[in-house]
Amino acid sequence: MMSPEDAKPNPHFARPPYRAEEFTPGWAGVMNANGFNCLTFPHKPGAVITSIENARLIADRWNSA
């Protein structure tokens, strides 16, 4: 699982506010204002999902930045 500290919003879709959304149990993303999963991990290209717990942490961190 990728660390929340490594997460960055996709620069083309970085539109706050952000919210965590669980797709299926164990699979979650961070949605932008338009409802698009904008979660990325620069050190792991192609990784766009995480746990719901991490997605919540990431969304909170991005919203307070």
C-alpha cells in the first residue's frame, strides 16, 4: 500500500475540495470537485487507489494545504 505522504493530486485534475470515496471494500480513491479520482503516487506511476483510511487522510491533508 502506498503511503499517504507520497500522494499527490494529478496536476491536470487538482480541483479542491477533495473527498475520499470507497469503490469496493479495500479500494478507494480521492475525488476532486468534479468527482474524478485525481489520486497519484509519483514514485509508483499508475497507482491511483489506496485504502479508505489512507484516502481520508490524503483528502484531509490536501484540503488543508
